[in-house]
Amino acid sequence: MASSKQQMHVLAVDDNSVDRAVISRILRSSKHKVTAVDSAQRALDLLGLEPDVNMIITDYWMPDMTGFDLLKRVKESSVLKEIPVVIMSSENVPSRITRCLEEGAEDFLLKPVRPADVSRLCTRMMMR
Amino acid sequence: MQELKRSFADLKYSIAREKILNEVFDQLYEEGYDFASETITLFHSEAEKSLTELTARLDQEIVNFHMLEVVINRLKGSGLIIGAARLADACLTMATYCDASNKQGCVVSLNHVKEEYQLLMSKIESIRKLENEIIAAGGSI
């Protein structure tokens, strides 16, 4: 691609409303478009409708479908697999981190997520 | 004003020393006072809902420990977002009991979570009160 986009459309997935509000705020203050949903299923429904998502950032631990399950579903889909997926977790479990990265996660962020972590991530994404 | 700011600094210092809130709380303010304030309000309402749900679930004849663990982890996550270190630790203890399906352990640890939450909210109230006084006196946070 010739030029890098300045604005990304990020899909934020987290069952915790406080986390959703914080991650959305951080992304919006860097001028990105954010769609925030409270479950992996809703994320998949949305991805089926709106293919212009540039990055998915998801909590690991969610009831029903975890962020890891969402990651697998995205990577298994021919339509969605190129979308980078970032996993967030409040627990630093090395085996979990490795498993996510091996499954194709772009990155793994420890919560609480700092604005600096997110802007570093977005900068990297936009340079692809 | 100096008096107010000194009281404010002392309050923040004692809260940090007791590890009720850590540096993550201060980092919220880097995104702006309104953002910090909104996040704290959101935390408060989310926490109240979680605590109500946890109490109700533990009151049941047959306890669904998996759902209990989901809710306590959610509360832990919310706590971490605002830097409520001690609350998050109390939640982690309860999560361990949930994982072991230990009802008695859950009951005792939930009481501890509630105590930490009450303590946290009273400190946050004190912080807000002083912040409002500083702002009313023409200062800024």
C-alpha cells in the first residue's frame, strides 16, 4: 500500500463496561474510529456486516466465548484472517500469552492498558 | 488554597501508603479530569451491580461457581482500571475460592471484598470532596 491510513476503525471487545469506556476513550483521543461491543458473539456478528475493521482488541476473559475463541474464529475465516487481533488480560500467564501469539494474535497487552501501549500498537498497525 | 492543596497531597499520600489506590489512579487524570471522573463513576455503578449479583448468587441453594468467578473477575478488572490494588487482591482471593467451589471461602472472602470496596469508596469520596473544594476556590487538579 502506498500511503498509511491516519485513522483506523478498531473493534473493541470487552464484557466490562468500565474497560470498554477506557479503551474507547484512549483510541478516540488518538482520532481512531471505535466500535465497542460487550461479547465475542456480537463482535463476530458485526464483523459479518462491517468488513472495514482494521484491528480487533479483545479482552481474554469473557463469559460464553473468550477472546482466544474469538481470535481462533477470526484466523480461521478467509474473509477476516488478515485483521490483526490484540488480546488484553489482567493476568500475566506466560502459557496463555504464548498460546495466543501462536494462534496468530498480533500482540498481548496486560491490563490496565495504558494510553502509551495503545498508541504504540496503533502506530505499528498503521505502518503495515 | 495552600492549605487545601496540602490536605489533598496528604490524603493522596496516605491512600498510596495503605495501597488502597496505586499510580494507575493518578494516570487516569492524565487523560483529563472529566475522563477520570467519568471512569470512577462508571466503576462505582459497575461495582455496585457486581456486588449485588455476587451476594444474590451466593445466597442460592445451589451456587453456580463458574458464574460467580465470572462476576468477581469482572469486578477485579474494573478495580484494576482505576488502580484499586487492594480491592483487586481481595477479588483474586475470592476467585480462588470460586475455582475450588468452596462456598464458605467465597462467603468469607466476599465480605472482605465488600469491606475493601467500602474503604475504597470512602477514600474516593474524600478525594472528590477536596478536589471540588480546590476547584471552587479557583484552583485546578
